[in-house]
Amino acid sequence: MTEQFHIISDGSCDLPNDIVQEKSLTVVPFYVSFDDELYQKENIEIGIRDFYQQMVDQKGVYPKSSMPSIRDYEEAFLPFAKEGIPVICICITTKFSGSMQSALNAKELILETYPNAHITVIDATFNTVLQGQYVLEAVTLRDSGVSYEDTIARLEEIKDTGRIFFTVGNMEYLKHGGRIGKVAAVAGSVLNIRPVITLKQGEIFPSGVDRGRKRTTEKALSLLLDYLQESSLGIECYSIAVGYGYDYAEGEAFRDHALAVLQEKGYDIREIPLYQIGATIGVHTGPYPLGFGIIEKAIHA
């Protein structure tokens, strides 16, 4: 091991395995269960595609997720503590999960044996694709030779700029997970009304409702455009990604449409990465989440 510090994240970051390996990351997976008994490690014991396929095939069955254990984090931290390599661990917002607390408890246990270990645990204040973008900004800082301390400081500076603008296929999973009231869910099922949601600073906020998929996806795009217009920074200063659930073709078409609209409006942007939203968030959104993550880049002109 020759890296100046190592980056760890929990499975909520939803980064593909090839990127995890390419960027020399460690991901501590969440667990998912369809029967409250058998909990499988996401991306290890159950693939994301299989997870969504089961959701689609078993309508009315609501899977659950479980956070990584203290032991899971201990096992992730230990090799780097032994080698004297500092660690930055980025966790899902504490408003949604106790994953960060597991990491903090594991850190204390590691320090009992390796008191000189450097482990910094960061509350991302968001999740899924946006968390993945945030992790990749940490990678950019690391690979640019930025120090451990300065990387932590810069990550803290940019995280308030993070936003997720998204919609879902219907309100049933949000209702089941307690994210919206039952009355709103009933109205949604009767009238085909779907929500558009913003996540920022660890909280979800309603950003409107509309009928039909096309209207709500266009609203999510409108929220992204509004955010860019209100910013004092140019689009080149932001990392933007699209997240999708079960339907890759829909995600790809949505990404391509967004790219075309941005270019038509004069934004100099050539590509937008497309990532599959994982089980940690999929258990709450259902199989058809779709939207954007955006955050200020850690390094820009």
C-alpha cells in the first residue's frame, strides 16, 4: 500500500464495482431482506439488478435494508490502521441511517489497539448517486496530492452544495417507509399523482406533484436548471449525474434528454454519467426512482 490516505464509504454511495476498483476505494455494504429473516450483503450476496427484479416480480412485498455493523467497519478500517494509512470514511446522512454511528463505534475500537490510527468519519448529509459523486470528489483531491487534512476541510466546504432532484414511480413505497402521509399516498394512487422531491442537507423536501411520469421527470429537470441559474458558479464547476432504478433504458433516455436540453440552453456540458440507484434507497423509493445529483466540484478553476 502506497496511498497517502484511503477512502471508504458505505454502500449507499451506489458506485459501480468497476469504479470502486479503479479508484482504489473500499465500500462497506448495507444488507437487504425480502422476508425480515435472510439479510444479504448488497452487491456481494445479492446484485442490484436481482434486487430490483424481485421488487418488480413481487408487487406488494416491501424489502428492508439494514446498516453495516460495527464489525463490518472494523474489518474495513483494520488493514489501514495496521499499515499506518489514514482513512476518510464517508457515510450516508445520519437522518436516514445509523451507519455513521457504526463507523464511529468501530473507530473507537480500532483506536484501543492502534492509538495512532487516523480515521475521520464524515456525514455526507445525503445518499445514493450524490454520495457517490461526493466520494469521487474525495478521490480527485487524493489523486491530486491534496493533504489528508486539506481534503477533509474541502469536503466539508462543498457538501452543502449537494442536491438530489428526483421522482418515483408511485407513492406506495414512500408511504410504506413513512416518508409521506397515507392521505397523500391514497391521492397518488387514485389520481396518478407522483411527487417530485429535493434532498439537501440531510433532509427531503417536497418540490411539487404532478400526473404522469413525463411531467414529474420534466419537473426534476426544471429544478436542476433553476439550481444552475441561481448559482454564481458555471456548470463546469459542478459534478452532475443521473440516477435510475430498474429501467436502464428509461434512465439512459432521461440522461440524453437532459444533456440535450442543457446544451440547448447554452451550457457547455458534453456528458452526464448514469448510475444505478442501489437497494439502500430503492427499498424506500420502489423500483423506479429517477433524477439528478449535483454538487460543486472539489477542484475547479
